[in-house]
Amino acid sequence: MKLENLQIKGQRILMRVDFNVPLDSSNAVTDDTRISETLPTIRFLLENGGRLILMSHLGRPEKKLKEDGSLDREKFTMHHTIAALSKLLGQDVKFVDDTIGLKVETAVNNLKDGEVLMLENTRFYKEETKGDEAFAKSLASLADIYVNDAFGAAHREHASTATVAKFFPAEKKAFGFLMRLELESSSKLLNNPQKPYVAILGGAKVSDKILLLEKLVDIVDTLIIGGGMAYTLLKAKGAKIGNSLVEEDKLDVAKDFLAKAAAKGVAVLLPDDSIVADKFDNAANTQLLSSFEIPDGWMGLDIGPKATAIFRAAILSAKSILWNGPMGVFEMSSFSKGTQAIAEAVAEATANGAFSLVGGGDSVAALHKSGKADEVSHVSTGGGATLEYLQGNILPGVVAIES
């Protein structure tokens, strides 16, 4: 069912959001992107007279117990998100310090049309991550309608993201606007993308991206690879990479991948030159060298100008673009130029008519830092879910709504 077709007025709506946001030492939200991206769905439901019950997780409280073995409720409470949400929404948001039970039922029953209630962290119940049916049924009993707008958690088969949907008929559950946009945008690259299709991958390790590489090599025309992972592939080609990051146990995997790409006629572009440093430090001594001749004691921390020019030309030729991962240690100003140049090239290609999707925490952060976030087709909030979807994997949170 489409969100616009739901009968909303006076209905209790249980909505899964992804408010797993970063907090500072005072527990204030430092980046409200995941909250603001969900506002169109929240406002639509409220303006149409819904009684909105929000649920989310925050962090991994089950992994960071206090010394006595108990949950650190003060650190991981969803209450930390209330001020940011209330400010963005322009109205007070109610909060209840539990997720199911009599206290929650009372708070829900007191909701009026157009009001919002935030439940406590779903992961305060171990049943959440186990996809427990009884826990999910208790959540479902709070509402008449279920809406999932948490694409960032769609790859988790948890109670609040997947199991709960089983207790709502098809005409009483829907994707939120953000979830729908994420799926539509990702589908453009997964199903019959416009050619040429260029994928730009960066980040530290080949092992983190090998499944995505294996999928992409079947559908892209060009693969641009930068970041730390490039040096494992360069070494697999016989390059001397000095002290650059390398996964020695993945060299055979890298060789196999390069051979597969060559057999399929996919161009794999690795950085011809690198900005190298004598230590991992913004103030380190640096020099520009061929990526194939990096001496011992030096490490590649950014792509060089030759690589930048080659990568830029490939990006500007594209009709479809995926960018996941920075080209270097972009957090340090000395090694941020390559990533900045990629952001500018993707924005320029988009202005020329290409469809561009940027996903993954580091690349999204780099895009925002470059000031180009509003100049690409879609900035994904999905993280791991985006990668899973682009690899062609089933997302439990998606199937639960569609089935």
C-alpha cells in the first residue's frame, strides 16, 4: 500500500525510524540528517490527523553494558533525540521510557490527532535483535497502521524492522517517503542503469567491499578504486607500495577480481600516482610519487593529480554513477584534495545529466564537507543497507512490507 492511500485520520500509526544519530559528550545530537530526512513522512502523517508512535534504536546498548552487566540506559536512551526532533518538527514530541507494556499503552491511548510519541530504544529489549514474534506482536498491538521509514535498518531482520509487519494486513502497512526514495534511487543503479555506468569505491579494505565489487563487475563499465583498498589491488599487480595499507591475506582475492574484470571488459582504474607521507599525520612529510614505486617508510594517503585527472575524465563520461568511499584520508586537510576533486566531478557530471548516488558514511561526510551534497541526484542514508541492496541481497525490512 502507498502511504498516500492509507486512511490515516484518527489512526494510531507505529512508525519505525532510524534515529541512530551521533551524540556529543553532553548527549546532544551532532548530526540530525537521519532525523530531518524522515520529516516529510512524519509531517504527512501528522497533517492528515494521524496519532504517531515512533520507534528506533540508538547505538548498541547490548554490546556496551555497564560494569555490573546492566544496560546503560542513560547513555542510549532515545530521549536524547527528543530536543532535535521537536525543534525540526516545530512541535513538542512526547516520550515514554519504555517500548512495550502498560506505561506505553497508557501514553498511546492519551495521544490526540496530530501528536507524536517517541518510544524508548528498541534494543533495550534483547528480543528486538532476535526478531522475537511475541515482542513484535506487543509492538503491533499499539497501533492500527505500520509504516517503515528506516532504510538504514532495513537489512536487519529485527522485531521492529521486519517481524512486526507480519501483524498488519497489506492495506495497513507502507513504506515512508524516505524508504521509498532510497529503494527507487538504488533500483536505478541495480536494474538497467543508463550507460556508461561508473562506480567509484574507496575506503580502507578490499575485504569490506569485495562482495560489492563482485556484483558491480557484472553491471558497470568502469570501476574507479581509491583509498586504502587501492594499495592491496596495486600490490596484486606487482606494485611496490612501501608502508601503504595492505591486506596481505587478500592478494589472491584481488588478483582473481582483477582477472574477472579484465575478462568481462570492465576497466578498473587504480591511482597512477599518490600523495605519500612518512607517517599517518596531517603534519607528516609528503611527496608525490608513482603508486607503483612507493619506497619503504612511506605510505599512500591520497590520490595524486594524474590519478585525479584520469578519474575525473571517467566520471564526466558517465550516465550513471555510484560513489562509496573516499579516495584518501579526507579528514586530514593534507590528504583531502583527491576526495574533494571526486565530489566536484560527480556534481559536474550530475549537472550534465548523469544520475548519481552517493552512499556510505565516509563518502556522505566527504560530500557534505565538499559543499556538493545538494548537487548530486541522491545521498543515501542507508549505509550497510544500501550496500546490501546494491549487491542484490534481500532486505528483510523491505520484504516485510511488500509481502
